[in-house]
Amino acid sequence: MVFLSGWINKKRDHGNLLFIDLRDNYGITQCIIDKDNSNFNQLEKTQLETVIQIHGKVVHRSKETFNDELETGEIEVLIEKFLILGECKELPMPVFSDQDYSEEIRLKYRFLDLRRKKIHENIILRSKVISFIRSEMEKLGFLEYQTPILTSSSPEGARDFLVPSRLNHGKFYALPQAPQQFKQLIMVSGFDKYFQIAPCFRDEDARADRSPGEFYQLDLEMSFVDQEDVFNVVENLLVNTFKRFSKNKLLTNKFPRISYSDAMIKYGTDKPDLRNPLVITDITDIFFREDVSFEIFKKLVKNGSKARCIVTKKTKDKPRSFFDKIDKWSKDEGFSGLAYFTIEKNKEITAKGPVGKFFSKEALEKIMSTTSAEVGDSIFLACDKLKDLEKMTSLARDKIAQELNLIDNSIFAFCWIVDYPMFERDEKTKKIIFSHNPFSMPQGDIKNIDFKNPLNILAYQYDIVCNGIELSSGAIRNHIPELMYKLFSIAGYEKDQVEKKFSGMINALSYGAPPHGGIAPGIDRIIMLLANEKNIREVTMFPMNQNAQDLMMSAPSEVSETQLKELGISLRGKK
RNA sequence: GGGGGUGUAGCUCAGUUGGUUAGAGCGAUCGCCUGUCACGCGAUAGGUCGAGGGUUCGAGUCCCUUCACUCCCGCCA
């Protein structure tokens, strides 16, 4: 006699014989009862998804009734009696089904949605990956420390979630965007290897790969290290994790390193998908030549625009519609379009296509040598102001590769993006601003940094990218207060402002701070890659919708007048 | 804040050029069925066509407004 408890996943009712698929966390077991049993009628009437306990006998199935798709497919349970442990009303959505459902109903009835196989497995995978990461980090000598959830609002970066203070009317806590300052303080406190599966809160708009509100990072920081030490730790960790939890191959075990400036030229973005073999080449110079008469591009280039191109190999036989489709796509995306031609050779090199006639033989040969294009290849050309051009060519590179089916989905292609600039010029205000983390250490000999040309200063700042998805960014930190004041002054902050805004940090760095650095890979995105999901909600147990609402718990919600009064808050009413 | 997509039965969807009483599968209810594993067969119930307004003899279908969900841009150091 066995006891088996679970949910009624599916019934197959033969009138005098009833099959029940009973489901629990581990899988499905077929149970069976016939009309001779006095419980038959009641079980026959019991709704799907009712939780029952079966008392019965495990028996081997006859060979012709084996079910290869079930782990328990060679046995079944003969039901003697059963108990209803949890009744189930009529379901708002089926649990046993491969159909897709609207997000609205899935999120409202998340507890039902989570019973379904794929997402149930994703959540279990998430738990196992996190557990694995913890044990790997501990093996490497890292210790997990918790940092505050209620902290202070920081002026840089994302919009903060604010929490009003009851004991300090008119003042607010902020939820941490990341434990950035705390982990640096942990280093200053003499703990030298910190990690945390850290919740991070940012009040910014959602995307498919970006939860609204909250997400998790593997936050880590180390003392007395340089960039290489951080790379070693993270590279090994990610290689081990991805090999353990996915069948997909890694393109390279050693992550290639690409400088930010190279990435922006070759891929138009600092998160390139390296599964895609296409590269972008700058050919602005071509349009200054006398023997090139493509006047639209020539005029744009003269006015400061850049011209770049993407070469596709052996596409001479692609129909005109292939090229036009990509040009049309570009215009639909709001860009200025992609010109194209295919390189041919009869007696001499010529270009076939709408704009081919504008290029002389010599100009074509020059293009071929700069781009390594060969006869039979095609070239897509774009011309625009640098930022727009980068954006378009980056998207075009993905689009063209998709159209040509060049991306191998069974591969993980990691890379490091390194040598980020410390500063950049704000396009609107024309002011110099920090391009990433203001606490990053500038590269080079600290005594000889060229502060006169701040845009040339590089930082020890790095990102990990996998398959075009940004997994994390990190940096070696600036632990020298004087240098920090100097850098902040370039970005327009006076010393007293810095002291006021970052008092905790600056103060701490003044009392013997070790050199330190770290990184923070995004847990949710790692799980997305491992589970092969395009949407972060598929790997999040209780996600909010795009408008940052929890449809199951009805959050956010209104609060009582009493609660507001205690906090010293009055609402201004709806806009 | 802006742009795109979707919205029809509990769920997933179809619905032609604007034309009679809005359909199907799953689910529910009832009946038949002892080896199914998406069991099978028959019947019944179930609709504010997201909401509001307009055009028209007539609107699920066309127009306007609006709401919800979603994808993208901005934003996310």
C-alpha cells in the first residue's frame, strides 16, 4: 500500500475505467480505478487540479501499455481509496496544455501558471543555478554578506524607489539600485572577498529582458586586485555554470576582449552578438575620392557624417528582393536606408546594384581591400551622423545575419568589453559627464593623467556580453579621494558637492582604503540564457507586468489615510 | 513621454466587400464507453465582440476617443 499525493493533471474517463494523471513537483504518475470500486463515481466527478491523496498499490504495467514519455511510465497505481485534500473551482486557465496564454491571465493566476511544466522547470533551474553559484563562490573563498535594503537616495544613475520615513518626517529612504557603495565599504572594512545574490531596485521602464522594479545580481568585490583577477574569477565561474546547466557549447572558453572603441566600429554597439560573423567597416574616406560620384553620401560626409558598410559573403545570387527587403526594413525602423551593391568581375571589377555605377574600379578595389570583400560578395552601405549610424549598422548587422541564417543558436558566445572611456560629452547639454561609473579608476599612471583632454581618459571599466546580451558591468574602483575630487570636478561637481553627495564613501576612502574592484553579473539574464527564454518573466517566479504592477497581489495599492498621516504625507490628487 | 501589435465564449482562436440568428477546438454540465496516456462518441449551457462616441437603412468589421496587455524608442551611471 502506498500513499501518493498531488494534483489531478488529467483524467481519461472510459466510463467503467478511469485513468488519473497525478502530478507533483517531481512529475506525473498514472493512477487507475474501475467501477467495482465504491469511490469510482466520486473520483470521476472530481475536478482537474484538485489536490488528492491516493491510497493504492503500485503495479507494473503490461508492456504494451508503457508510456515512454513519463519517468514513471512503466508502473501505475491501482487506487483503493482517495481523499480530497484541496478542492478546486473551475479553472480560469488550463494547467495541462501547451497553449500560450495572455500575460494578464498568467500573472493574475501565477500560482496556476507556475504549475505548468516549462515554467516550473525554469524556476527550479533558477534555484539550482543560484545554489551552484553560491557554492562556487564559497569554494573560491568569497563570503556572502548582506547589505541594507533601506538606504539613502543617490544622485547618480537610475531613478530611485523611495520609502518615506515615519520617524523622520519629510525624509525618505531609497531602495538600493545596487549595493555599490556598500560593497566598497565592505572592502574598506577589511573583508577582502565579498559576494551576494543581491536584490537591486531601479524605478525605470521595463523591457522583455528587464524587469520593472527589481532584479538580482551576483554582486562581488575583491581587494588588492587588478582587472585580470576579476576576469579570472568571473570567467571560470561563468564557464563552469554554463557548462553545467546547458547543453549548448561555448564558442570560446577564454572570453575574447574587445575594446569599447573597437566594438563600436566593428559592431556598432558595446554588446555585440559574436555568434554573428558579420562585421562593420568604416569607409568614410572612400567618399572623399574624385572617382566616387555617390553624391548623397559625399555631401553627408562633407558635413561630418560617417559612412560604414557590412559585407555579406557570396551573396551575388541573392534576388533583388533580398536586398530591397533589408533596405525597407531599415527605413521602417526610422533610419535613412541601406544602399547596396554586389561586386562582380568580368574583365575588370564592377559593382552591380542601384548605386554600383557611382564607384570606379579603383574605388571598388580600395573598398575590397579595406573590407576584405571578394568578388561575389555584397556590400551594404550606410551614412549618417555617428550615433545614428552606429545604431543602424548594429541593428542591420543582426537583421542581415538573421535573413542569411548566420546565427547558430546552440552556442554561447561570451566576450569582455574593456577600456571604456571615463567621460563622454552629453549630446544635448554638450557638457562632459561620466560615461559609466563615477567611482571607476582611470587607466594609466595616476600622476600623469591627461586631465586637459578628459574624453581621452580610459577607465578600468568592463562589461561581460553573451550572445548580444549585457550580463554585467564592473570596474576597478577609484580608492584615492584626491583623484576622485579631480574627476568629479571635470564632470562639473565641486568638492563640497561631492562630499555632500557621497559623504559615506569619500569619508571611508580617507581612512586607509585598499585598492579594490568587482563586477555584478545579472542573475535573471544568466537564467534566461540557460533556459533559452526571451522574456525575463519566464524565469521569475512572481514578476510584475510592464507597468510595474503585480496583478496577483494588486501591488501597488492605495493606503489608508491613517498610514499616510503617520508618515506625514498628503497626496496631491491625480493629475 | 513617443511609436508598433493585440483585444470576439472560462481558455486558445476563426469571422470574407459593412448584410439574416457571431462560429470552432479545449474546458464546464449531462449521457454512453474497461487500457487510455491530447482516450473516443453524443448532447446542453456559455457572448456588453475591451469601453464610449460617430458614420450608415444596417457595424465584430469603417472613423474618432479611451482602457488593458505586450514589443520597441527614450530611460536603465
